[in-house]
Amino acid sequence: MKILWCYPNQHLRVTPPGGIAIITACLKRAGYTDIELFDATWFPMDDNLRSARTDRDKERAKRGMVPEYSWDGFGYRIENIDMYTAWRMKVEECKPDVVISSLVEDTYFMWLKMMSRVSDLKHTFTHIVGGVFPTAAPEHFVDHCDYICRGEGDEAIPEMIDLIAQGKSCKNVPNVFPNQIRPALDVETLPYTDHTIFPDKALYRPFQGKIVKIATIETQRGCPFKCAYCNSPGKSVIYENEDAGKFFRRRSVKHIRGEIVDLIEKHQITVAWIVTDTLLTMPPKEFDDFCDMWEEFKLPFFAQTRPELLTPYQAKRLKEVGCAKINIGVEHGCPDFRKKYIGRVYKNTLPIKAFKIAHDAGLSTTCNFIFGYPYETMNDAFKSIVLASKLKSQDLNGFIFTPYHGTPLRRLAAEAGFIPSDLIVDMRNDDAGSYLKMPAPYMSTEDIQYMHDNYVKMVRELENGMDVEELEEKLKKRTSFVKLEETETGRWN
């Protein structure tokens, strides 16, 4: 069986996805080794597609969120052919028995256009679609492929390929829509990710102002928390509703170690990106074992956590074993708003303490804030600016809220009439603004864009000594049609 992956990625959104890498490994373990990949990452943008976007890392660097960087000297270039022509050529050349498309919501329209270019060839292969978006909204794929794989594909995809190889139907396979999802698998049974499916250049990306060779490592699947903007809680709900067990599972330190060895030996990576949203959910003994294991490699790594999880001991150990950057997601500066709409319950003293712990240990930090949530006012958003200025973070990540399928806040936005109920989000660049259209007193699209674009500038102004009241007055002049209200406990607390 000849298998061809279709990966309709955003322009220069580098770093290979772990999903394709792990399922490729599962397919090879099942005996299917004739596998190729079409990766749209390195092709020119489609300027005729409304979802076309520039290099996102460059967009963020322009706003001061990350250090400037350059690809000069690495010999990599954008392909001199459009992705759709190249995709058709790949299908004609490869002559696959099976095409597997892996996509997220942002790349849906790009994927549709890619599939339209081979519509006359679709009778020559079986087409399987999987990923976050097909799992959350399979109805959008029913007329565009042969099978939709919901949930984890590690076991389902090889089982489907077995049946296709025998000329049989996959309609009764668990995980294939509309069938029930199979029980959550034991992550210890998985092989190590196979990044050989990607070209070597795909392992390079900007990090700390330099281009480094990096691979992603998953220490757990899912997340035990329930942030309303994230799709992880949605996966947990699907698995619980279909009696498929708990989606959140941790890998053992021994299993993680084996993958690190494999990545270093095969790819000579110089940095690891631990893509787990909440690394520090592991118990104390497991954390110690993880640090002891990592210390032997002396491999710099990027990790992510939440403010309520970081302790002085953990920060010290992370620094000792090579944590080059830790991203602590705060997401909003108003405790009441965080609790009511985002599902995060803690006072602002907690993130301030967490960042101090990180800095005292010598860790370099990044903080995340999102602007333009449903029902967010300028007063709410300004509290994010004030809180961010108290964290003293080296890097500042700002994002515009995106109403992805499968998230509670998307449902809230649709129910409020802030977005069309049938909206499918696309790859908007950071200048394109919010999807939400909210009436006063909530943030307008202009408000959201302004706060996002000027987030770093305003935070640095406060860090450098500008009074909160002075910045407030500047903001009022720009947004005179929005009333910035004082809270009962004081302004901007």
C-alpha cells in the first residue's frame, strides 16, 4: 500500500506536527513503510485565498512579542511553484492507494482548494481525513472524503489501512464517523514519533532570536484543566460522553527518555519543544525523575505551564536541567472575568508570584494574554495590560481570541450573536482583526486590534515608569466612544 500524507499547513508555520509523526510511526510498526508527505509549509502564500497569512513569527516579531530573527545562511527558500500545482503533481507522481489529510480549522479552506485540484483523480485513492477540526466538526467533511477519523488515529488509521488493503470497507471501524470512539489508548504502547517523514529543513525554526533545530515532545495527552478558549476540554467531553475513558494521560519518564534518545540520534536536534500545555501536572516524584532523566542529555528545552503550578523547587530544577524558556499562560488580567468566562480561578497575586519564582531561579519567561474574548470590555482588557506589566516577563505573547469549533467560548459567542453559528475560522494574519462583532459596551473590532497591536508597547511603557492613569488617559483619547469604568475595589486592579 502506498500512502500519501496531505498536510495543508500555514505558510512558514514551521515545526512538524506530532500527530503526523506518531501515526507514521504506528503505520510503519504495522508494516506500512511506503509513506510519503506533501507539506504546504514552504510554498508561497495563496494571495487569492481569504485565509492566506504571512509568516506568523515575523508578524509577532514586528509587534515586539518575540526577538527578530533571520533565515539567512541556512540555505532554505520558498518553493518556486504554487502549492496546488505542486500537490497535483505529487499525487500524479506518487499514485497513492490512500491519501490521509491531517488538518486544523485554520487550514480547512486551503485543504478544500487542494482537494479540488485532484477531484478528477479521487477515484484512484481512498481518502481519510483526521485531526482536531474533523473530530470537533465532522459534518464539514462528509462530502469531501471517504472516511472521517475522529479522536486518536494511532490505532484506528492502521486498522483502516489493513481493511483498505484487503478491499474491505472501514464503515464499522471505531472512530470512523459516525461510529463511537474507541477507548483511549495506553500511551505507553505507542512507538516513538517518526520525524523522518519530514524534510530535514522542517526541523528548524526561530527560537530566542536564532534558528535552531528543534522537535516536539509530548509528555502527556490532553489537559486536566478546562480553559474555555481551548479544544482540549472538548476532547475530554467527547471521550467521556462516548464512554471512551479519560482523554488526559501521562507518559512515563522511561518512555519519554527513549524518544529523546531517538530524536537526538536520528536528527541531532539542539532544542526540544515540550508541547504539553501543562508540564508541571506530574506528581513530585515523577517530576524529580523527569529532571534527573533530562539532565543526562544537557538538551535545552522550551516548556509551558500555569501560574498556580510553579514552585521555587521546580523552577530551580528546571533551570538546572536546561529549561531555556518557560511559557506561563495567564490569558487575562481580570480575576472576575477569568473566572466567569475563561474558567481560571485565581487572584492576580498568583501569576505575579509565579513569574517572580521563575525569575529568581534564572528562568527566561514568556507570558500569554488573549484579547477580544466574548463579552470583554476595554476596561477588562486594560487590566491585562496592567497585570502583564507587573510580571516583568522577557517575552510577551498577545493573541486575538479565535472561536474554534469544539470550544465553550465559541458556543458562547455564537449564542450571543457575536459570530455566525456556521463560521469556520481561517488563517487570518494578525492585521485582519477579530471574528467577533460585539455591541457596546463590549470591545469593537477596532478596540481588539488596537489592544493586540499595542500590547507590548503599553506593557513596556508601564514597566518603564509611566503611570497607569497616564496610559489610561491616552487610551481614552483613542477610544473616546468606549467608557472605561472604575471597579468598586479601585481602578485597574
